[in-house]
Amino acid sequence: MRVATLRQALWHQHVNAVGAPAALRPWLTAGGSLTARLTAHSAAFRVQRLHQRTALCLADEARAIGMARPGRVWEREVLLRCDGAPVVFAHTVVPMSATAADWPLFNALGERSLGTTLFYDPLVARGELEFARIRAGHPLMRRACAALGVEGDTVLYARRCLYRRHRGVLLVTEVFLPAVLALRPHSPDTTINTK
């Protein structure tokens, strides 16, 4: 029973329920585009696409996207990097029933940010954020650690949000990696020429 519990995350509607460190809470609860926030905290922001393919969704994802049981979905996973350091592991699922009219740019994203399309499309409706602790036995923890080449013996904090466009839904889960806590607002160097 313990193994089964580790494979699932308990999602909460309030960040206080997950006991996240105080320094991480602004990252978890920030509204708007995470891409824009990360860009403002780095000299060089980059999306590293890990894969985009069909896959079996997780049980809690199935419920969130309106499926009766886990089934095949379109899955996209990326690392978001600030100045080379991976700071967020992002996992997106879209039901196979979604059409190109629902999410016209999804298949052509490559290493572009999904957030840039979601937050600047007036047809996209954003749901409420949910929060969870992701433990070592959870599939997203395993995938994030595999992408980083490290062992997953810690707890990470995540948020997720459901987006709607036309009749399509899309669920984005963002797992915050320890390096995000080292980020500071970036201000470009300005050199004043006094000659």
C-alpha cells in the first residue's frame, strides 16, 4: 500500500497544505507566465525538450482531464533552464481527442515555451492552481531525476493547472527543482560611457 501511495500525489487547492519552504512559495503561487518570471530571473532562459509523444497518463491526471481511467494522451516533458541550470521540470498532457483547432501550436513547439502560447492566446482559459509534494516513488520524480542524472531521494514541490481552449483541455504540471531557490531578479549590465 505504501508503494501505491508514493506513486500518486495528493493535490491541494491551497499551497499551505503542502508545507513548502517559505522561499519556494512565491514560485508556486505566482500568477501569470512562469516563462516570463524565469526569464526575468536569468540572463539566458532556455527550454530543453526531453520528449513529446503519446504515453499513458497518470491516474490523477486522468481525472483532471476528464478521462474515466488512465489512457493514452499526448505527453510533453521539458526542463526549464536559467543560465544553464535546470530549475523546473514541466510535464504536459493533452487528451488524444484534442484537435489541431483546440491546440494549434502544440505539435510544433519544439524547444519553444508552451507558456508563451498559453498566456498570449485570448481563447485560452486558465483554471485554478493546485499544489502537491512529489516524493521519490512518484513517476514525475523519477523522470525529473533521470533527466538531471541524479538519485531521487528527496521531496520536490509541484503545481499544476488545467487550461481550456474551445473543447480541448491541457494539463500542465511544473515540478520546481532546488536550483530555483538560487535565482535572483536579473538586471542587464548597463555601461555608461563618460567620454
